Amino acid sequence: MRRCALVVVAVSVLSGCAGQSGGWSRAMEYSWDVATVDVAGETYRVLEHPGNGAAGGRIMTTPSLGKATEIGMVRGATIGLGSVEPPIERHRAAARARLDATGRAGCRIVEGHELIDTQFEFVFACDPSGERTPPPQAPAAKRSSKA
């Protein structure tokens, strides 16, 4: 556990300490039981929040240690101007893969944001029926009927 905490600190120092306010304290709430998933040919580490339950919860995703180190090196070498960090959509796909792999296909991701550099948090809600609920969609544009 101590080793994992040191790795998180080291990766974050290498990649800078941005993210949302309070991100560090939220990231430290997560269980250190790390699972991995593959998305688009890259490995992501996925951590579950200990408060997760049948109705939903939170998942944190971060790239592999090698990718996180690469991100930090590129940012350092380019004085923060360059980035090779995967977009939030890949992190969302990693969270989705974890939910699907753990029997929670009926859950939907309702919100996601960056906690600290390279680490994203996703909030998910579960439908007790077990069916996957599609995300809400914008209303269809009205068609004008000109004759």
C-alpha cells in the first residue's frame, strides 16, 4: 500500500500537479487494489472507491506507469507545452470496461472529470434491473414544414 502511494506521488510530481481543486484528497480516498484494463492498445489502471455500492459509486482511472512517466517526461521536456496524455474519452472507456468486466453492465457513467494530472474520476449509477441505460440525448431538432 505504501509503495502504491509513493508511485502516485512520483507520477503526479513528474506530470505536474494540476487537476481540480481538492483532487489530491479525493484521489487518496480510493482503494489501492488496482485492476487493469486494455483500451485502444493501452493499459489503464482502475481503482474503485471503497464507498461503491449496488446503486453506483466512483471509479478512478490512470494510464499505466510507463505511460504516466512518458507523459511527465514530455511535459518536462516541452516546458508543459507538449502532451501525449490520452483524452478523457479513453479514460471513460477504461471505466466502462471495468464496469462491464465486473458484472455492472447495467450501470451508466453519468459524469467524469480530471482529479489530478493523468488521473480521472467517473461517477456511475446502476439500474437495479441490470439493463444498461443509455446516456440522455439532446432533443431532436424541430423540422419546419414549408409547403
